[in-house]
Amino acid sequence: MTANQLQQEQKQKKTFSSVGDRHYGPDDRSKVTGELAYADDFDREGLLHAKVCRSTRASATVEDVDTSEAEAMDGVEAVLTADDVPNNKSASNVVGQSQEVGLLEAKHQVLADEVVRYFGEPVAVVAATDPEIAAEAAERIRVSYGSKEGVFDPEEAMDDDAPAVHGGNNVIARWKLREGDVDSAFDEADVVVENEYQSSFQEHAHLEPESGVAWTDDDGVLNLRVATQVIEQYREVAEILGLPESKVRVRGTLMGGGFGGKEDLTVEPYIALLAWETGRPVKLTYDRDEMFVGRHKRSPFTVRFKHAADDEGNLLAVESELISDSGAYVYLSPWILLYATYHSTGPYKIPNVKADGYSVLTNNTPGSAFRSFGAVEITYAVEQQIDAIARELGVDPAEVRRKNYIEQGDTTATGQPIQSAVMLEETQDAVLDALGEPEDPDDPDVVVGQGIASSWQSYGRMRYLGDLSSAWVGLEKDGSAVVRNGIPDLGGGQRESLRQIAAEELGISTENVQVNSSDTQSTPLGGTVTATRGLYMSGNAVRKTANKLRQQLLQKAVELTDERVDPDELELVNGTVRTPGQTSDIPLGEVVKACHAEGNPLQELETFRAPTEPPIEDEVLEGSIFPDFTFSTQGAEVAVNTRTGDVSVNKLALAHDVGKAINPARVQGQIEGGAVQGLGYALMEDYSLDDGVPLTRNLADYKLPSTADAPEMETIIFESESGEGPYGAKGIGEPSITATPGAILNGIYDAVGARITELPASPETVYTAMPDDEN
């Protein structure tokens, strides 16, 4: 069956009324017109403006912080240092390893106290009546530093005699995979491919900066309106200020992107502290320089891979070592490493596996969450290894992949069974069809090549975390509905997906569904918009809640109809309860009124709980760690200038099994946006440091893909309806980027025989890697 035939077969599955529509909601128009209010657009009477004073050293002791000159300025209302923070430290505890790492807890400082560990670390914070006054006051704070040796290379930081970033060992997490007998497999192999790969820091570069406003209301509740992926951080704000959690309220704004950059605390502690200190509203919005020097990045990885195969292309073994640069603080680096280690086999059946991963502290900019969370950092290397094995054997790389793809029912290296559909062959075939024959370039110096890469990526948080999401749904007397769920909207249309799901379950139009989200005191907590969990968790929560109302409506409709029917014989469609004979259809409004008349307000609160597993207690990963996986293949046609090493991407073919596309327009946007972001990671984005000092501090020096760099894209959506999300949906937010770099880099090799092992693949890197007969 061809890919096109398969897609046609999928279209003949169960029909939906709202789910599956290319739906555009009210937020879309307001974004285009500029009417949508983002975090920085909110003001309050008496507003103060904040500015952070940041370290100008990557590693130093703090001998003194003199704020007197800043405090003496007209318009300055408050200057705070570490001494003014009730609880200046919070801890990250690496599950299962606290007794072994040596560093029991890496303390995160709200404001640096005694030691600064990276360039740009916050030392003090100012509130003033004017943003320019606040900025000048921050510059007038005099920080006296003492010498403290730093360490900037993660492998050097692993040495026993390396400078300790915090205290104890700089290795903060270790994760391993162990399966089979790797040594024997390599002894028996016909082909062994071994390479070292090095990725770079990547800046999130979301359009909207980190921003928020804080104030205290008449009830003494500290309110924060902030651009965040995690409104649940109101608990951490309360801990920092020493307040009851009930006295802190976080309202998330609609966001202009985040990609993990707004997952950790951003401006929240500083505006909260200043608003509480001054009794006035306080706003803080980072400028682009602060975003570069003061915020976390995608961690760079050093990856050493060794693969074994027989002469028919069967993969026999993989051995790998992964070293991630966590930067100066732990944040989420140990879990990024866990994801990378788990995904280091790629979506392949490999009987013998040995992987060792290390997350290491340095005095570089901290690393933390970024879209794809460890998977893209490893996949570009995995897929080049597969390509290299095929080239060594003289066979088509697509055939080596096809021969080794993991299948539904197989188990991963940890023993986790793959329970949902694995459409790797189908997505690869679709990509090959879409790429077609490469175009002949007009320029004799340009060579065109094509590459493909397959990927797997988990969606949903790790099972041991016991993830949950709650939703409230109510039906008004006129048949319209209100949905409340706490998940923030990152810009990917999370609210619109919930609107469509509620409309589907209740049989009403999306225009009659109002979604209220992202408020810790007026919406049930929905959890983070991270880990590609939004649709999986909150979508299931809304569907579960709305379905409970649906059953009540159908039961009441049975009592109202003249036909002898069971509730499951009725349908809710277009605001009507439809009977099998369609002789006594009932307007939904009549059913709703009948329920209200009997004292049923048609309001429900339900919680969806993800499957759970026991906590991870050993550094050797075992068992079912993730809820499920999204499987994909992408292909790239690239053009390489052999005189300059410049690479342009002519075309991307992007095939993903999304389980069920709740909104195909949003799905397409996620896939194509992720692919362009992956293109940037592969070819141009490079956040550079010199002994911890950032050299890249603005968008003029940090090259991002522009519309001119975005190639022709063909998006191919498969719908197996086998996922763990609502209606069988799978996650797509992060999987969209995972395969792109590998496909592009394999395309470069196909064009000029240059195996790129260091990201980004700059013109100099590509030119240097080309064989002599090409350049």
C-alpha cells in the first residue's frame, strides 16, 4: 500500500464534527492585527519598573554589593540584594542519585550570595518610577569581586581536581542503558562505525521576551500576570517570599513563544519581591541582551557513538558516551540527559546496547529545557551513524533503516513495550515520494544532495512523576459551554484545541465554547505546557469532563424523546440530540433546560491521571519510563556550494504520525515551525562563549533562519488514532524538530561526501570537511 493510499484509508475512519477541522479561533485574528495583549502590554496605576543587576564575572566570590549610589537616585523606590530575600535558595535533587553524586543539592540562588557562578547571574534588583531610571540605577550598583577559578570545559570539569562549581563533584547526574553483550557483538561485526559529535548552545530566541507584572490586591494576595509555561510556580514564589501558597496567584498570559525558555522561573521572583517590598505594582521585561546573557540555553552535548552491523545491514550493537554541559546550575539538565540517553538507540531494534551519560556543571551559561529536550541533541548523530553504516556497506540508507525499524509490540532498551502504532516505514516511504529526484543546479559550483532521518520522541512527562490535569466544564441554559483548565497557551493554540474537544463531546459549535485558562485561583490546575504534554493531559481532562456531561444530556434526552432508545443510540450533533429514526430530534437547549429545571446545573470537575510507575531509583534506566512515543521521518534536499561551503535547503519533506490531528492547521504549523527551528540548529545558530563570557548577545550576531532561509515544505500527516491523547492523538510540538538536523546533515554528505560532526554546519565547517576533490 502506498503512502497516498494509506492516507486515503485514514480519511475514511470515524467522522467528527469539530475535531479534525482546520479551526481558527479569536486569538488568531488578534495576533495578526496586533490587538492581542502580551505580558508587557499590561499596566497598573502606580506602576514601577524593575531592572536586574547582573554579574560581570563567570566565576568569582562576591566581596561586597554597594547599593548606596543607586538608592540615592530620584525615582528609585527599592534596591534588593540576597540579604533581602526571605528564602534565597531552592534545591534540585536528582532522583535516585543524591547519595552518589557527591553534590547532594545544587542550590539555585534568587540573587547571588557570596559566589557568582556564571556571567549574567542576578546579583541585585531595582524598582524605579521609570524604566530608564531603573536601568541607570542597576548600573550604579558596585559589586566587588574576588578571584575564584572557573571551569568551562565539561570534560575537564569531570576531573577529580577540577574547580568545584558548587562543592563536591561536578558530575550531577549519570544515566545508563545496558542490554545484551556489546563486546561480543562488536567482535562478530562486519562493519563498525565510530564517530564523535559535538553540538552547540542554542538560544530560544522566542519573539516575546520574558515579562510580567506583580501587585498585591485588596485581599493581601500577591498577584503575578506573567508569560510562563508553568503557572504552578506560584508555589516556588510563595516559598521564596515565605508566604502561604494561598497568598500567591499566578495568571499566565497568552505568549509569543517559549520553546522551554519560559519553563523555569523567569521574572517572577524579582517582580514578586519588589511588589511585596514596595506595596506597588512592578513590571519587569527583559531586553534581548538579558535574554542572551541571563537566561538558560539548550545544553551542548559531546556524543561518542560506536555502531556495529553485519554485512546485510542488521544492527548488532551500539555503544555511546554522552556528556552534557549543564552550565552553572542544575535546573532540568539531569532530565534532558535522561531523555538523550533513553533515545540514544534511535527508533531501531538493537539487541546489544551500552550507553553512559553524564550531566556536568561548568561556569558556562546554564542549560535547561528546550524543545525536543534531549532527543534532537542525540538524533542528528544517530541518523548520521545509520547513514554511514549504509554507505560503508554500499546500500541505500533507507533500506538499512527499514530493516532495523522498531515495531509495535517490540520493547526498548529499558524493556518498555511499544504499544501504539509505529509508522516509520510509512513515513519514510512518504518522504521518499515527496522528495522525488533532486533538481539539477544552474551553478556549476553547487552540488545537490538528499538526506533522510527518522526519529522517535516521547510525549508526556516521565511516568514516575504521576502527572495529572484537571478540568471544569459547565453548560449554560442556552446550551453554550464554559471550559476551565489551567494550562497556559504558549502560542501553539492550546486553548483552541480544548475548545474543539469540548465542542466535539457536547455536539455544539466551537463558537459556543468559551475557554478560560492559566489562572491558579480560578481554573483547575492543568500542569505545565512542557514535555509535549498539553494535548495529552489537558485534552484528555477536558474530554473526560465534557463526556460526563454528554452522558447526562443523553440520559435526559431518552426521557424526552418519543422513541424507545438507549442513550448510546443517540448522537449530539450541531446543537441537536439526534435519534436513530430522526423522527423526534430534540434541540440541545431543551435538554439543558430540562436538566436545570430538575436541579442539575450541568457542571463537572474531573481529573485525568497519566499512568504511573515507581520512582527511578538507579542510574541504569529500566522499565516503562514514558507514556508513549511519536514516530516520524523527515527528508531534506540541500544545495552545497563547493567553493564556499555555503549550504541552502531547497526542500523539506516532513512526515509524522500524529495519532489524530485535532486541528490540522495547528499541527501543520507545529511541524513546519519545528522544522525551520531544526534547520537553524543544524546550519547557523551558535551561542558562543569565551571562558564563560558570552560573545553572542543580540540577534545581529546570532543568526536565525529568516523567511529567505525557509525552504519549500511538504507536510504529510498520518493519523493512526493509536496514541494516548484524546481520540488517539499523539504529541507533535517537540517531535517536529527532532529529525530535521539529521536529514539536512545526511543531505550534505550525499552532496559532497562531508560528514559533519560538529554543529552548526557553518560554511567553514562544511568546506573544511569536504574531500579534496570536492573543494
